[in-house]
Amino acid sequence: MIINKSGIAIRMEVESLRVMGRATQGVRLINLRENDSIAAVERC
């Protein structure tokens, strides 16, 4: 679960995320607005 300072929460299963390879740039889990930031990350 990812919660931002605006109060938006996104819940996802860790198993549903793909494993990164050597030539990848990662996975974007949340798009943040200009003055927003992550408040909490928790493994469900």
C-alpha cells in the first residue's frame, strides 16, 4: 500500500509486480503531482 500526502492510497499485491531485468527502468506505481510526496509505504 502506498499513501501520498494528499490522502490517496493505492493497494496492490507484491506478487503482481513484475521483476526488473538489467535493461529496464523500473515500474511506476503512482504519479505524484508537483507538490505531493509519499507519506507511507506498507507491505500488506
